[in-house]
Amino acid sequence: MNKSLKIEIDVSMYESIDALKDPSVIDKIVGEINEILQKKGQRANNSSIVKSYKNAVSLLRWKKKQISPGLLTIYLPTNVLEFIQDTVVPNASSDEDVLETSVDKDSIDSELDCQLISPVPDDSHISF
């Protein structure tokens, strides 16, 4: 059985279950779900939230034949959830944060000289 996160949203202010299908209502509730997830330190992409939302509306419509809705229970699969700290990519914000590695010509030449001077006996043979 797949695990999911249960989120309950109060939708009693809407006149009917059909009102929950309005794109502006969907956007508003998806925003509320994103806020709830953010408070929990999680996030999900909007398409996953919209899909779960539409499933919840269909389930509500099927289960309740009443005219006005009360609570909408949305189940987000845990495999679509990410922890916010996992998605943050650190970046350098100032010159102080950036470490520069500078290599001058003298250091390259001396390193090459060391590699070229390594002693190899004349009678040794290298084979692969």
C-alpha cells in the first residue's frame, strides 16, 4: 500500500462541490496546500498537487450527495514530496565566499621539471 500525506482543507465557503472545479479555486487551494507543505518543511510540484486535489474533489462528489462541501481531504503520495532542505542548492553570494585558486607559470614549470627529472634506469623495460 502506498503511503500518503493527509491534508484537510476547509472548503465550506464554497457554494457547491462544482465550485471546487473552478480554475481560480483550484489555484487558491493549491496555494494553501503549498503553504501547509512549506510549514512542514516539504514541497511537491504543482501538477502532483492538482492531480491529488482533483481526485479529492471527485471522491467528495461521489461520497457526499450534499449541495455544499465542508472539509476536503487531500491525499498526497509521499513519493511526490521532497524535503525543502534537499532541494536548496547553495550558491556563492559574495566574493568572500568564493575561493580562488591561482596557478602561476613558475609553479607549473617546477612541477613539470620534477616529473621530467624522475630517474629511470637504462636497463629497465616497461611493458603492458
